[in-house]
Amino acid sequence: MQVFNVQGMTCGHCVKAVTAAVQAQDPTAEVKVDLAARQVSVKSPLAAQQILESIREEGYPAEVA
């Protein structure tokens, strides 16, 4: 499980957008979003950099936690 700090997420739409961005790269990825902690946990064979780029392309600043 990889964990990322993601800024700017405030609602269910944000959760869906981040989840869809990651799953566009790996449809089988397990994505869990904690809005309060501003963290996204991803279970996937994707490299952390690929996941970060996907999240950033959706407009959310992200970094490895």
C-alpha cells in the first residue's frame, strides 16, 4: 500500500476524480481516500511517480506521505 498526501480534496467529487485518475492507469487499483487526513492510499503495482502524475493531472497537489 502506497500513501500520498493530496491537497485540495474537499468533497465526494474530489474522491471520485482522484480514484478515477488512478484507476485510469490501473483499473484494478484499490484506492482509499481520507478527506480529513488529506491522504490517498493506493494498492497497485504502479510506481509512485505514475500515481502522483495521475493525481496531479486532475489538479491536486500530491506528494508521497
